[in-house]
Amino acid sequence: MSRLPIDSDGITSTYLTDYNEDSGIGHLETIQSGRINGKIVDEFRSDSASRNQFAQGRLAARIPITVYNSWRKEWRSNHSDKWEWTTWLTMRLNSNDYAYLRNQKL
């Protein structure tokens, strides 16, 4: 069976794959477009401009799931013996290469 499109919002598309009519079981595949980074940055600007200065928490970063998954895989294979996940993730977000994911008005 080929991929059957189920839903798409222009950034994320969901497909039904490997559907078995006898058992009624299939797999869902979700694909995110590379255009998501621009949308995340735009949402950050909006969130930062209207943030509550007296709130207890702050939105520090928004990481696309594709980037998160690749970072997690890299950490497991190369860095899990040296760093805890939260420490390594913080180091990544503090890197200049990923500054666009951070909220600039914290």
C-alpha cells in the first residue's frame, strides 16, 4: 500500500501506511516540512511581545520535533556517557548555531 494522505496543514502532513484490512491495523507517518523554523521564529516574536512579566515560567525555546529527534539521537550515540540530556540540550540551545530557536526577550 502506498501512503494515503490523511491530514495536512501546509507544514505537517500525516499519512496512513501499511494498512491491513483484515486486522484493521495501520501505521501513521507524520512528516514536517523545513518551513516550520520560520513559523517558530514568528510565533516567538509574538509570544515575546505579549509575555506576562510577572509569570512564574518563561518560554525559553521552541524546538521542531525533527531537530529534537536528531539531537536526541546524536546525544545517545556520542554524548550520553559524558553529559546528561538536559545539560547537553542546554549547551545546544546556548550555541550560536541555534540562537534562532531561543526566545530573545527572556
